Amino acid sequence: MSARISTRSIDVAVLLGDPRLPYAYAIGACFGAEEQNAVEQLKTALAALEGFTFTYLDDHTTLLDDLRQRPPSLAFNLCDVGFRNDTARELNIPALLEILNISYSGADPVGMSLATDKSIVRVVARSLGIPVPNEMFVDLGADPLVLPALYPALIKPNFSDGSFGITADCVAHDAAEAERYLHWLAGELERPEALIQDFLTGTEYTVGLIGNASQGFTYLPPLEVDYSRLDPELPPILSYASKADPDSPYWQKLRFRRARIDEVTRGRLYEYCTLLFKRLGLRDYGRFDFRAGADGEPRLLEVNHNPAWAWDGKLSLMASYAGYSYSDLLRLILAAAMRRVDLGVAQD
């Protein structure tokens, strides 16, 4: 079933990160050529959509005034870098839109808060019968620190986006490596909390869906991570360098491909994603990462409430497996948001 946009033009404000401000996540601590290219690709794809008038808001100094002076019919919230490019303040953007009574796409502040706390997501998943890795929560300010009971173990931040805080050293093979990495994390994170998990080495899957509980979902074909070209001395993980450092072997060697997965497992993953989407209160679209253990059972790694929207990101790749162009993907997300807020989307 496809969405038909009403004949009237919908005024959409596209909210983005601010290229004028520092951006600590990126190499060089600023928006570079890759981020600029992503915005240009976005603008080209949105220009192909009929029935919309798009305005782009990326100056966070004037964002409040811009929205107040010319409130759009819908805000397309693609500011996944946070207010003033501070990822810790990502939920400030939807909170601002709530205060201004402006409808917007994607998760609300509550959904964001829940989905970014990985320990809470794990508890929710377990309550829904969704397999998860064995895990321990670590207060990085404690003395002594909690250390893994079994090795190898994966150590990662409890709160982070874009794999920040995940390096090749996050896989610890003994207590000395674990303690060293935990101390390093304590100095890197605003919220000094970490998780120790089983190091899963099976197939890693990503699943995307678009829609809402009241309107149904479009499920995108799952993707899997291809680690086969990576140096076997490096742990097969999606590190921060795989997303931010073009000089890293993780950036250069990792590939994504359509998942080679049986129908039963694919259906089970779709069911898990649907349950989590509803229980965490996500909206319009989401992305879910899983990895199999030695038994072949996929276990939840994390939930992405407003997943990366770039033309070459995982969500766009999965959409292409289903025959959707980048413009089609953006149209589907906009249509889901518009149906949810009753902005003139009908069903064919």
C-alpha cells in the first residue's frame, strides 16, 4: 500500500546540524566534506518529491526565532547531531518543537531517552522475550570497577550514538585489558556508565522499518555486515572509526550487503522490531541491530530511534534492496509522519 500526498503543498522545515559550530564526533571536530555532501544529496532527493515546499534550518543560533516566526506544517527532524551539535542534547530539538506546538517527524523526547539508554532497552527487550547478550552495568566512577566474569568481553558506553567510545580495544581478553579500557572510557564520556557484554561473533544484522502502530509498517530487507576483508587481528565490530575515520581499516575494509537469512529468522527479527518500536514509543521509522552468538540466535545489540538519514547509510541501503530510491525512502518517512499527525496523506 502506498501513500498519496494531498494536492496542496505541505510546508516542511528540514532541521539539520549546524555547520558553523564545532562537531566533536567528526574527525577534525567540524563538519567536513562528507557531511556537506550528505546534505547536498538530501536536498537533491527531496527536490524530486512533489507536494512539498522545503525550507532548510541549520543555524542553531537563530533556530528558535526561525521556527517561531514561520512555523511549518511539519518539521522533518534530521538533526541527529543534537542541538548546537551536542549529541547529549539531541532530545532538545523535539522538546523545542513540542513547546512551539509544531508537528515533527521521528521520536519524541521520551522515546529518545528510553532508546538511548542501552541498559533500559535490554530490560525492555528481555521483558518482551527478545534474546539479548549477557550483560553487566558498570558505574565508571566506582572503586573498584566491575570487571568481566568471562573473556573475551565487549565493553561499550551505556549512552552513545554512532559507536562513539567503541574502538578496537573495546574487546578485552583479560582483566588488565578490561580495566585499561574502562578507565579510558571514564575519561571520554559525559555520563560515566558502561556495559560489559558477551562478545558475539556471529552474523550481524540490521533491520529497518517505517510507519507507526496505527497505520502499519513497511519492513525493509535486512542488511548484514561483511567483515571478511578485515584484518583477522582486528576484532570484527562496527567501531567509531568505521563511521568517522576514512583512514581506518574499519572504514576501508568493512562492507554491507543484503542479509542471507532464512524466512523464519527474518520474520522473527521483524516481530522483535515491531514489539520494541511499540514498547519504546518510537515514531515513523527506526533501525534495529542484532548479532548472532555461537548458537546462531540473533540477539539485540541496540535500537536507533532516529537512524542515520544519509544517502549512503544503512537505512538507505536497506531501502534500495526493496527497490526504493533515496527519494522514495524520504517520502515514506514523511508520509508516515504526516499520517500520524493527520496532514493530508491518503491511502491508494
